[in-house]
Amino acid sequence: VVGKSKVINTVLVVIINLAFVGTFLLIVMNYKNFGFWNVIIGVITLAVFYALWMKRGNLGFWQQVKKHPAEAIQFFATNPHWYIGVKPSDKDVVGPFKVLNPATGHFITVYCEADFIDSTQKELSRLLRGRAKNWGK
């Protein structure tokens, strides 16, 4: 089974290589509008790179949440930096993120304060790895 991040990395490598090959062919063919096509290939490559690489988030964290959604939802509900259901208008938050609630079978929407997303993701990852029984510790 190939992980999602490995597939994304492979796609990125292929796209970047295609951009280089396209640029090389334009140079070899001495194409009249080389500058135009070079810019188009560069913009497309950067857009795909941004969409696949920069926006993919912390996949390892979300895979843990997917494996242990009840514990993650409990963490989100008790952590003051996570918000369930409603995006706060007075805070700088990231999201929305969707988590399947195993109790109801429906997805819930969560948001996290931007300044605390890294630290709280690390905290929840640590708790999930240790299978902590008491979330208050």
C-alpha cells in the first residue's frame, strides 16, 4: 500500500520533470514564442506544486485522527484552541477540517487557532501514540 504523501511526492516529481522537458524542447525547437510558453509552463508548475504540496497539511496528524476519531473529538472539545462546528469570527483560525464522528456517523467541522495548530497537533499526536486514558493530564 502506497501512502498518500508518497503518491503526492511522485506526482510532483513527474510534473516538475515534465516542465523541464517542455522547456528543453522549446529551446531545442527554437520556438518563436519561447518566453510565452516558458512562463505558461512555469505558472502551471507552480500552481500544481502549491496545490499539492503546500496545501496538503500535516497528513500524518490527520491519519492519526482518522484512526482515533473519538479521542480526537474529545481532545478538540476540551482544548481551548480548537472549535467544533462554528468558526469564530474574532480569532485567526485555520480550517475547516472534517472529522467523522463515530458516535453519530456524521462529519463534524473543526477549526484551530492559527498560532496554536502546530503545538496542539503535536500534543494530540503524543496523546494518541500513548493511548492516554486521562486527557486532562
